Amino acid sequence: MYIQLADINNLIITGGSDCHGKIVNGDYLMGKYYVNVNYIPKMKGRL
């Protein structure tokens, strides 16, 4: 839903974990989220 909303409004799709130290199954959530590499050219085009 959010990806479609971004596309409709010509927004750049980004991502982040906003980690505050939460541990799940003995592993920190920090760094477990990513941005699809296919969105990077659109980001660079906005510089």
C-alpha cells in the first residue's frame, strides 16, 4: 500500500530500522531492513 502511495505521489521510497536495541530471537533488528536496489537510480536522479 505504501509503495503504491509513493508511486502515485512521485515520492522516493526509502527504508530504515529506527532500531532502539530491540532483540528478537537473540539477534538485534538493526540493519535487518533494506531498500530495493531498483529504487536507487530514482533516488540519484533527485540529487
